[in-house]
Amino acid sequence: MGSAAARSFDASDPLRLLPTATERRVAELMGFNPDQLSDHELMLTRDVLNVSAQIGRGEPKTSADIAEIRQTIDDAQSSTARPPNLVVFIRDQVKPEDLWLPRDWARENLPTRQWLLDNGLSFENSFTNTAMCSSARATFFTGKFPAQHELGLLLSDIENPVLDSQVQLNPDLPTLGTVLMDQGYDVSFFGKTHLSKTITLEDGEVVYQDMQPYDFQAWQGPDAGQDMKPENAGGGYADNDSRFIEEATSWLEQRVASANDRPFAMVVSLVNPHDVLSYPLTWSDEDPETDFGYSAEMIEGSIDILPPTVTEPISTPVLAKNGINLAGNYKPQIQREWLLGQAGTQPLPTDQKKLNYLNFYGNLMAIADGQMGEVIDTLREQKVLGDTMLVSTSDHGEMGMSHGGMVQKMFNAYEESIRVPMIWSNPRYFKGGQTSDALVSLVDFLPTVAGLYGSSDEQLQSYNFSGVDYSSILSRASRFSSLPIDDLEVQSSVLYTYDDIYAGQNPRNSVPEGAWDHGLLPGPNRLQAVRTKDFKYVRYFSGDDAYEPANWQGELYDLRPDGGDYYPEVDPLTGVLNPFKAAPLELRNLDPKAEALRVLNGEQPLATDAQRLAYTQMSQLLDEQIDTRLQPLLPFPSQAPSITRYRGGSFGDASAYDDGDRIVRFLPESDGTQALEVAFNTRAGQSYNLVSLERTINEDGELVVSVGDRLVPNIIGTNGPSYQYLRGLSEDLQLSDLAVEWIGGFLPLGGLG
């Protein structure tokens, strides 16, 4: 905030998390306890001081002064002119488009992005809270951390005992669809979901997911981008992203033609540039069974320079002394292990191969940019663009050859992995061309939508979001507001976690027996991180070791331009603009274990006294965030099972089921018996039995139905459907003779809805 930035740097408070004497006085006038100020209360206090200065009042002295300033703020943020409709673009694996790509590349090659920027507000400090697709998307659409929505692992259709029981997104959690439906919206979804899993029937048909339980309508399978199979690609032979855009634009045209006067919201979720992971092994070939089908032109382009950290020696031999075991350049061990594995799955040994990868990435981003432009053009043609708020973001970033040539986003919390675009845009609403350096993250998106679109206090309480609402920044960025957005903050830090210990591995084939709690790669491989504007602290730990400092590895980075670890805007020797825009380098790990190992190796420590104090503050801040923001939700009440409804599958019109049919039937067998096919919806934390029923008459002449044999015991709930196929059943059995048993009783298949 302005008041924080205005005071001189205090070596005793390098994070600037503590209130000044002035802030304490004003906080007390605002009704806060100055000795127990929460982060949110401190942000509000600083905002009051900033606005007071902007309107020429000086420091408020009385509660009446506070009331007048707050009224000014309310007036500036109460515009009713916000666009009623909402379109959310989410792409897969997009770091900020100008991070470590040539300085003008994004402006010259991504016209839709530039239009969104010119007509909107861009958050320059926007972050994902976790870097795997499923967990990041669940966080974005629910406003909760992985510790609460429980999707810590990438959802995979690989069949093995570890992944078969993966928890999927709980339909009981409120989503973006829920929040906007509660405000009277029609909410549709087009494109990649990756929040739940398919099931495969005995006849081989893959039954697609159903997004209706998550309060999203109009979604059509199959999903895409959930793995690196050619048929699930965004482009190439499969070209799923084009299918998604066609579905979205057709829906818009039909929607406007229907004269429906309800506001609408739609998610347009694109796979690309995720297809970049097919390079160099499977990106281009004439055989669609094994390769993606991209042309040679896709690895050509104007990107001719590699990131400045590409040569960081992380993959050099591990440095180990006195029990400290780190990778090269004093980085956590898991980063070296990941780089060594990457050399086999995505070999990019030469600079030319690396540039090919970056140009492929850039070309895929350009295609996705054009596809978003098609949706915007349709909004314009249908004369609803002015009435539609647009949001453009990504689920996570992409390393893009940084830090020793890394790709993807696993097992690290570098800026390339965790920073994501976040642009809100509308040509009528925003002043245009604005940027905010406020810290925001994906977990904050849904609380912000709820705040912007008018959720009541009662609704907000029921949603129980874990993120913060930054709609005040959006409102002040509107052309109807008299207040600037300079220095307006909503939080002093963002929180990041990573738990996918199986990333890049098939647990059945690659994880040694007995090591399923750790995964294949050695070293601490789970992450918790906290980032302020000035520092980042990352804690690496293992789920199978005691959670204590002796078992941790860590990273501390000074992100400030004058912190000794920053790529400058201008070359200090020549005064010429550098080829990349300014950004933190994150080459100098200031964590105490890294510093200790430097000394053991005869080197000088790097950290200043203020940076060492920052480590203490950041470690404490992370502990506080873990304690206050990562607590699991209370269990939901037990839910009765229900038969899964068929919402489309790989057999299309040849399927045995029509849209909306219950997936339950008997099939005759050649030996005179019959087989039962059934899929029923479950909840994680519950177990089920597929049972036979016995009917008897009691002494009062009443029919008594009870559980007989447990045909399939201990079916573990996943929040998704459980598919069962039983052979050898008597031909006399009826569906009413069988049931799903759960903690609340049992429900016959013949009547299960």
C-alpha cells in the first residue's frame, strides 16, 4: 500500500508486515484492535490512509473522518455499470506471456491478449496456488486450496491400484457455476475440465464425465488435455480446441437468437499451449496413432534467445556434507532428480532444440490467442460484447527452459511455474490499459466473482471461500470510479502448495513397492511456499518423514530489484534495454541450509542481515498461513448413492444408452446366467457394498427387506462414479433384488435415482 511504500525500509521488518504507529492509530479509529491486526484489516487501514491522501485530507483524526473516507471509497466502488455477462478464458500451461520471451514478442504475436490489455486491467502479480492441472483448476473453480477440495494429484485414467481410487472434485462444493446460478445466471462450460474421470464399460465404451453436478451446463465430451495421448491434444490431428471454440460460438449465437433475458456466464477452457509437451518425441509424424500431427513450421519462429537462467547448473552432482544434501547451485535435491528424468522424456540437449521448444510454445499460444479472438468476435457480432466481462488466465505456468533447461512445472515454485496471466477486460467498463501489482491468486478468483456479482453475506458464509475478494480493485479500475488503483492491496502474501509426488510417473510401473507414500524420485518432494512482493520462501518436505526442520530443504529468494538476484530492465553498463523485461532471476538461494553448505564448501555466505531476518519472518509467515488457510473442511453429511446418468460416450449413437439414461442393466450370458452392469455416484470418505436383498415376512405379517450377500464389498468412494460388472448371476434376479449398501442403509437398484 502507499503508506507502506512511503516509509523507509525497516531492517527489523524486511517484509513490511507490521503496522506503523500511524497505521495503528487509524486502525483503532476503524474499530480494529491494533495489537491483533489481521492481514486483511491492515490492508483496509492502509487503503483508508491512501485514499485520505488522494483526496487531500491528510491523516484521519476522528471516527467521523474515517466514516467520510469510507463513504468516498463506497461511492467509488458502487457503480452498477459492471457488465452483466461473464466469459472466462482459461488456457493450460501459460506463464505470463512476456516472461523470458523476447521483449516485444507478446505484443507483436498475440493480438487478442493485447486487445484485452488495452481494454482492461492486468494483474502483474497473479499466481496459481498449485501447479498441477486438476488441483489448480479445482482451486480456481471452488475458491479453496487443495487441502480443502482434496485434488492434490493430477487425475489420470491410468489403471492401477494407486490411481483408481483418486479423489475427484466433490459435487457438494460450491463452484463458479453455483455462485452465478444463485445470482440467476445460466452457466455453461466448453473445453477442458480435468475435474473428474471417465469410466469404461465392459463393452469398451468410454463414458464421459458429467459437469452438471458442478452446476455447469452445455458441456460436451470428450474431455481433452488430461494426458499426452494424441487423441486428447488441443491441436494436431485431434484439434480439440477448435471443437471447443465451435461449441462455444454456436452456443452464443443460439443464446442471443433465443432472446433469453437472463444473464449468462460461460467458461472457455483451451488445452493449448499444453501440446508443447509432445516435443521432441511425438509432436510430428504421419501416424496419428502415435504422434500428434504438427507440421515442421510449428517449431519455427522469431524466438531466438534462451532465458538467462538456462545454464544454471542444477543437474550437476548433488552437494552433500554434514547431512545436507542439495542439487547444484544449492537448490533442493528434487530439482536435480526431475531434470535428470526430463532428459529421458523430453530430451532437449542443444540450444537449437531448446529454441524449437520455445517457438513451438509460442506458436501454440498464438493459435490459442486467435481462438479466444473468435469468441470475442462472436460476442461483438451478436452485439453483447459491451455487456460481457472477459477474464483471461491459466491454470499454471511453464518453465520454458529456465533454471537449467526445465520444462513443465513440477517440483518447484519458480516464477515461471507459479505466475499466471490474470486480465479482466471490457471496453465499456474499464478505463483500459491499466495494471495492478496487487498480489492475487487463483483461489481468490471465485470470491472476487461473488463480490463483484452481488452474493449476499449469507451466501458468502455458506460458500466458505478460502481466498480473498479483490473486486474492490476491479471497481476502482472502472471508468466510473473517481479513485485510482495505485497501491490498493487485498493481501500481503499468496500461498502455494504442491503434493503430486507421482507427477510424470505411473505408480504401478515405476514406483517401488513400499514407496507409494513417497513416489519414485528421491528427496523431499512436497512443497509449501509463501510469496510476498519482496521475498519468496519455499519449504520442501516428504510425506513419509517427520514434518520438522531437520527433514526440510528450502529456498529463499529476494525478489526486489536491488536484492542482488534480479534481471534489470536496462543493461547497467550500456544503458540499452535488455532483450527481456525485468524479472526476478531466483539464482541465489538464501535458505540457511544452502548457506551452511556454501560455508562447508569454503564459499562465502550470500545473505545480508536483513535477508537472514527475512528468512525468519517468511518461515513464520508460512507457518501462520498453513495453520489458518490449509485446514481441511469439516466432513460433508453422508450422501446416498445414485445411479450415474449417461451423458455421452465414445460409441456415440451406437451406445447401449441414450442421453440421461441410468447406467444399470442386466445382460444375458451364454451359459444361461446374466451379468449386472451398474455405475453409481459416490462420495470420498464413504464406502459402499453391492449386495443382494432378502425378503421375509415377520410375525406381524409385514414384509421385511434386509441385506443378504455382499457381492462386492468395500467399494471406496471417490466423488466420482464407481463402475461394477458382475457375471454369473441367476437369470431370475431383478434389479429390485440388488442394492447399494451405504452408511445410511441400502437402496435397491431398481429404484435408485
